[in-house]
Amino acid sequence: MFNKKQIDDVVKNNRNDVAAEMQKYYENTKRDSEALAEFYENASTEELYNLTVNGDDAACAHYIFRRMDEGTLTEQDIACLEVSIKNLCPEAAMA
């Protein structure tokens, strides 16, 4: 992530080299995010659960949605979701 000082430097001093770094960083971040979302979409419910138990809050959100689609949501699932929300996971908050 780039801080305010770096962004101000790009704007004030026309730092195209730093702007190019920023663009590459955000493109890589987007690519990685899309790959992770695809992984979650293709993962089994059991894989998502295992990731959730091991602390992957984003996997928890996908797990909850999967369980809701299956109609098999349990109190234990809700407890996992609450932990993910407390960890400030935006995906979990949307579930």
C-alpha cells in the first residue's frame, strides 16, 4: 500500500516512475484477489470449513454463503462468522 506522502510526491513532482509502480502494485493486487475468489468458488464446503477453522476469515464468508445455499447453516457456523466479523473481515461482514 502506498502512503499519503508517496501519493503527494507523485502528484506534486510528476513522478511517473512511482506512478508506474503504484499501477503495477494495484494490478497485481487485483489479479491475486481474483485468483483467490476463484479458488474459494471452486473449493468444496469441507475445504472452506477447514480454511475457516484455521483462521481464513475470507474463506469463512464463502463457507457461510455455501452453507446458506445448501440450507444447512448451524449455530457453529454463525459462531465462526462472528469471529470473522470481529476480525474486521469485509467479506464476512457482508455475509
